[in-house]
Amino acid sequence: MPLDARIASLEERHAALERRIMDEDRRPAPDAMELSRLKIEKLRLKEEMERLRHHRVH
């Protein structure tokens, strides 16, 4: 997969995770463990996107 396509795919997954986090947080009794898991995954994706963007520049 070309680098730009990989970054775009990660961006889509990152946005989907953001929506899931917002949905979970709006529930009357949010699942703290699920929120934590989603936030960790979102951060992992962000870090990978930054790494790929840095690689693309250099």
C-alpha cells in the first residue's frame, strides 16, 4: 500500500475511534475500561501516522 494511502486509512480509523469514544462517553454509564482501550488505540494510530508522515518528509 502506498504511504499516502496507508496514512489515509489510519486517519479514517482514527476518526472512527474518535466517534466511538464520543458515543461511549455519552452513555449514561460509560464503560471506563472500554474508553481506556479505545483511547490507547487512538493514540497508537496517531503515533503511527506521525511516524509515517515524518518518514515521508525525510
